[in-house]
Amino acid sequence: MSGGVDSSVAAFLLKKAGFDCIGVTMKLFDNEDLGGDTHKSCCSLSDVKDAQNVAYSMDMPHYVLNFSDDFRNLVIRKFIETYQNGATPNPCIDCNRYIKFERLLYRAKQLEFDYIATGHYARIEQAGERFLLKKAKDPKKDQTYVLYTMTQHQLSHTLFPLGVMTKEEVRDIALTQGFVNARKHDSQDICFAPNRDYAQFIEQYTGKPAETGPIIDESGNILGTHRGLIRYTIGQRRGLGLSFSVPRYVASKSAADNTLTLGKEAGLYAKTLIAEDINLIACSTLFQPIQVKVKTRYLQTEQSAVVEQIGHNQIRIDFDVPQRAITPGQAAVLYDGEAVIGGGTIVRTV
């Protein structure tokens, strides 16, 4: 229970269905330590109080479990290292992968509970001996993109009560039940970076300013000086500190020589990507190339492509139409209709 309306209604629905429940809020990070706006992020003291209030209103025990060490080591550290290595991470995926559905599930089993449940908008269905992850009923809230790393074991011990509901229906239940957080705004995507300033967070957390370096064009000509690679992402146009007669965009970042390369719009498009660290849900292995739909960003419209598994932990995706600003570090998630086939971390375009 994060303190938000979604997890609160998920708890209510499970209690109503007759489950024996306890509410758990995970202590991951102290937002107050960084002076952030705690009303737009999770993990604040007010969030814990909201979760407790809702749990107690349903006669449900509530506990705060400390996962801060795991969160720092498995999520924040990877977030920082990925940016420093020139890629753009998605820590929400890592939080789900290593904390919610690994560490929390392990703790639940220790406490002799059969399932963990969250307020995610997604569905889990069993087909034969395999568990499938499927899109939520509400397409505007579907969160399967950040859940593609779930394993068969995790899916078999997880419940998503909101997967068949719309956000409006969830709000209505919270209002009817008089939950204190019924009108609470949704939390932001990255809870530990105040005001979404990722570069400032990294500099403050590490105690080291980002190293400046040359901005070059695709021919190697020096155009200016960047303020640290962690401040830029592929496809970015604003905030470069330079002006051109023809628009220029961030085409690539090289941590090896600390250079930022700018290029024209046409150079941002690629038809093929390689992804590694893959997880497959609908099957154990892709034995042959198959036609799929793919998202390379959370809010992206699905794109038609052919995927081929080219190694034990590697896939190749060939899009029907070239895609703009495919970004290393982000996830490529594969869909077959409503079902998630799996996905992996983008490492490069071809």
C-alpha cells in the first residue's frame, strides 16, 4: 500500500472478496532528505499515514517494511550507473523487478501469505501450465510495460485486482468508502528524484558534479561544450545551449570519450534494435522469428515488428517502419494482442 488510491482500492476489493489481508508499505527512500515535493512522490511520511488510515478503516493490520538498502543497491545504483554509462534507465521497471515482486514476495512467503497484491493496472491469467500477463481493461492506465520482467513464479503468486477496472471506477469506490486519499493525485514515475531533475539527484547523491565535455557533429567537428552526459537523452532538442539554422538533436552519447553527438532529424530513425537481459512470459524461448507489436517507451503507441531470439539472453527487433529516437537503457516490450510476450533492455540500434 503506497498510500495512493489504487493500492487502497485493491486492498478493499480483496477484503471484500474474503481474502485474509495485511497492508504493507515499503520504505524505499526518504524524499525529505532531498527536499523534494513529497506530495507528488511516494515513500513520504504522509503516504505512510494515508496507507495506515485506509488499512485501519478496513480493520486490516498495517506494517512498514524497510527495503531501503535493497532499493539503493539494486535500483538507485543501477539508475546512476546507467546514466553515467551513456544510457537512459527506467528505474520503475527495476523497482518492480527487484523490490516489489522479488524482495516483497520473498518476505510475504516468510510471513506465510500466498500472494502479494498491488494497485497496478494489468491482468494475470493462467493458460494451461503457463501464467500470462495481459493488458488492463483501461488502456489509458495499462502498466504492463513496466511489468514485463515478471517471472512465472511471481505471476503465480501475484494479484492485480484493478486490471479489470477503469481509473474512474477506482476513484468512485474510494469516494464511496470515504478513503482519505480518494482524490489524491497519482505519484510521479520516479519517486527518488525531486522535481524530476535526474542530473541534480545524481550529482547530489554521488557528491560529484557531472563532467563537462565536447559537443560534436557527426563528422567530429566541435560545436560546443555539454554540461554532463547525464543531462541529455537521445532525440533531445531543447536545453543544448546552442542554436543552429537547421534543428539539431542529440543523436548519441559516448561515455568512453565523454562526447555528445548532435545530428539532424533524419538521423534519429532506426529500423532495427538489439535488446539484452530478456525475460519471456508467454513462452520459454522464441524458436523462430514472429510478428509482434513493440513499445520502446512507456507511452509509445505499439509498433509492428518482427522479433527473433539471437542468443540465450538477446533478441533482435526489426520494425516495419523506422522508429524515432530508440534509446539504449529503455525497455523494448513485445505484445501479441493483449498478452505480453516479454521484453528486454535496449542496448543498441543496427
